[in-house]
Amino acid sequence: MSENLIGYIDNLGNIIDTQSASENIDAEAIEYNNSTPSLEIIRHSTAHLMAQAITQIYTNAKFFVGPNVDEGFYYDFKVDEKIGEEDLKKIEKTMKQLIKKKYKIEKYEITKEEALEKFANDELKIEVLKRIPDGVVSIYKQGEFEDLCQGPHVPALRFLHNFKLTRVAGAYLGGDDSKEMLTRIYGIAFADKETLKNHLKMLEEAKKRDHRKIGAEMELFMFDEESGAGLPFWMPKGAKLRHKLETILHKAHRVRGYEPVRGPEILKADMWRTSGHYACYGENMYLTTIDEQEYGIKPMNCIGHIQIFKQSGKSYRDLPLKYYEYGVVHRHEKSGVLHGLLRVREFTQDDAHIFCTPEQIASEVIDIVEFVDSVMRLFGFKYTMEIATKPEKAIGEDRVWELATDGLKTALNENNLPFTIDEGGGAFYGPKIDIKITDAIGRKWQCGTIQVDFNLPERFGVEYVAEDNTRKQPVMIHRAILGSFERFIGILTEHYAGEFPLFIAPTQVIFVPISDVHVDYAKELKKELMKIEIDCEIFDKNDSLNKRVRNAEKQRVPYVVIVGDEEISNRTVAIRNRRKKEQYNLSFDDFMVELSIQLNEGKI
């Protein structure tokens, strides 16, 4: 056996650690490296190492679960003491001491009944066992520490040198906010020191770019706990940025043949029962009673667009028919997952629904992908696509799901567009293509989506008159490019670190008059720039010139413009270009041309 062997991948794609593998296993070997399967084993094992260290430091430690997640791993647990960020280094130090003891990681199995008896005094382990089917359960052991676990794990602690504990958080037991709050520690691990070092640099850069911090500094948006968690307030500068983004997309939709529509934000609950949302998505909805009838605040915009389509008769000549809406929706997100603009309870989707024939699916999907591509290139995002298939909780027949899924695959395959498969990740009414973007520091984000739906048109009796004069059911393609304005602006803020390109910057130019006698000239120039839709401010407070310039540059505006006697005499401007890190003088007319060129860069 190779000393770098830590597991296998069987024919079904399952990861099997060396503790579980038979001697004659016919499977692909997993070596100790930074491949995805290798990291899954390394990180899960590091979570157990962290748990073992916690038992050495704190009293009465009890553990719930410790899975891998996109950002690394975590463990939920409770101890008698309070644990804060300052304690992470102490836990890391103990983890390194445990590695030096050269423990092997061993596996053994017992029946569930034996496990219930073994862990009878550990209420968290009992909660874990409630979630496990009857039969045999596995336990992994290293030194004196052992825990219920399915694995996989590395063969020994010697493989776990390159890790970092990143943060402490609170988490309700099993994600249920009616149960007790546990401590959660997150961490990251890699196969080598250099990759860990680079990742930690990225995390530090991410902290600097945190949209919540930048949003507060630039006065873009705010949250108010007294008013309600997860409900963003857009301040003037944030509203300007958002309006510019909406305007760019509005023009792009219109030239692509989309028609604007607007649906109500609340509908009778019976509509949501018909759609399947009530049964499959009800726990995420806000419901109320009006005139003794139950209503639901919309979590999605699709029903409104269906009703608009049905308002008048349609024929095959009308298809494809494209409706779009900046639709405000509400979803009941748990308080523990709310995160700035990235996870909120009220947001606005850049939503659209295309009604088309089955034969038009491929061409419409490709048109949407082209639309996505143009938006991503505008903001400098690379992206990947993933087809998500039927989930466990779904409506409609398997035959319909297969037809819709094949439609998405065919569209991408025929145009040589690469994609991966997310088994079971589709919406409850249809499969989808998820658009995952990569930002300036390499993080991946889920944003846009393209969903093919045969089910809702059938449930609502949506029809059109076909060429042979028969009535047929159209296909409904659900589509969002950004996903939501809130989430996308949060991502965009971190992508640019608040240094937005001129065409969407909330404030594009700040004028700094040298003294009071130069304020009128600054006002005149501001008025001219506002005519070409350049948002400007004048910093003329009773502060020193240097302080006003510093304050202007802290606003992350593309241009800070100084005006004094010379500029008035020559009708020029002294420019500080933040993006190019340059200072230069231009005539005001030439400056307007420079700005106009950059405004035109914001077209899709």
C-alpha cells in the first residue's frame, strides 16, 4: 500500500477510506493531495482532530455533527465553558500536539441498539442516532477519542498538518430554532502548507472586501433589527447604484424582445396550492388571513406571469413570449443563515418567464446563456454551468422531468457549452441550469438560473392555439440572470472591493473646490455632468483642502476633481483618477467625452 493512499472511489462514485476497504477492492485510488475527494477525507478527519482537542481542553464536551461544507468543515458541540475567537489558537496548538502522538484512526462497528446504550448519557449523540436507520453504525477512534461517524477518514493523524480554525459561531441543534444553541467552530484544511497559506491570504482579502463593511462605509444600505432581521434598507447611494444596474438590464431585456410586466405581491393560498408551492415550499412562505381567506406573500413571480399570459388567447405565432419583472419576493429564511445582502428575507429577482413550444427550448436556452455571458463579461466574472436534476420533493411525472432535463442537456451539448450535473438539485417543478460565477479573488457564487418547466403550465391550464388549430400546452422557462439584485450587489461590492466601474458607481465624480470662491464653478460643472447622467457631489465643507480630498477618496469614487483659479480661467479640471492611479489636467469638454465613453461601456 502506498504511504500516500488515503482512500478509494468505487464504481458508483462513493468515497471509501482505507479503514473500510476490502483487500481486493476494485476502485480508483485516492492519493493524499488537494483533489476534491482527497480534501473531503482530509477535512472530515481534521474536524475529528479538532473535536479530540476540545475534549482535552474543555469539560463535559459533547458533540453533535461535524460535516464538510463548501468553505471547509465545522463541528457543532457544547462544553461547560464559553468559547470565543481568541480560543481558536489554543485549540489549534492542542491539535498539533495530538498529531505528534502518531495516533492511527481506527474504525469499528456496533449495532444501533449497542450505540444507544453506549451513548445513553450523551443527549447530542442520542439526537444523532435518531437520524440514523436501524442496523449497524460505525465509530471512528483515535487515541482515547471516538465518535459516531460514517467516515471517510485518513488512516492516521500524520496526514493532518495543514489546517486553520477560522471562526466561532452559534448554531441551533439540527438547524431547529426551537432547540438549544450549540457552539460551532469552522475550519479549513489542505494537503500542503503553500495551498493553505494562499487560501488564508484569500480569506484576509475577503474580510477587507466584506460587502457589509464596505456598504456601511459607502452608505449604500443598512439593516435595522428593530424593524426586522433580513430586511435591507437602500440608502441614497445604494439606490443609485441599484437603479443603474436595473437600467442596464432593462435596456438589455427590451432589445432581446422581453416585455415588462408586474404581478401582485400577495395571492390567495389556493393559487399556491395549485402551483405546488404550498406543499413543497410552504415552510419558506409568509401566510396571512384576509376576509377569512388564507393568502400567501409571493416567494416567486411565476404565478403572476402565468395569469398575465392567460388573460388573452395566444397562438403559436405569439411564441416565444417573454415577460420580465423586477419582482419583490419574500422568503422565510432562518435567522441563523441571514448574511448581509447575500441571504435576506425580502429581495428583488431580475425574473423572467418565457412561454414557448418544446421545439423552441434549445434556441431559447442558448439565447439566455448568451444574455448571461454578456452580463458576466460586463462585470469581469468567469462562470460555470451546472444542470440540477429532479429533487426528492418534486411535482410532475418522471417522463416530464426527463423531457425537460434532456432539453437543457441538448441545448448545451449542441452548442459545445460545458456543464456538470447536480443530481437532485433541481427546483420542485423542473430541472435547471445554475450559473456559478467566480469573483476577483477566486470565490464561487450561485447567481443566475434557467429552469425548464412543463408542470406549472399543466397545473394552471395554460394553452395556445397550435398551427393545426388544436390547443396545446406551452413550455415555461423560468430565468434569472443576477438571481436577485440584493445578492448580486453584495457579490459585486466584494468583487470590486467597492471600486465600482464608472457606469454603475453610485457617485461618479466628487468636486473639491480649493476655496469658497471656486464653489460656483464646481456647481456649474456638476450641473453639466448631471445632464449626461453623471452623479456628482461637491465637498465644500469648512475643512482643509487635504482633508476634503482624503474624505473624497475614501468614498471610492472613480474621479476626484480639484478646481481652483487656474481651472476657472482655462475651463479645465484637475483630475485624480482612482482607477488608473493617475493625476492629470483636461479641458472640461474633454473630461465629458472621457466620462461618456466610460458610460457607454455599461451596455449589454
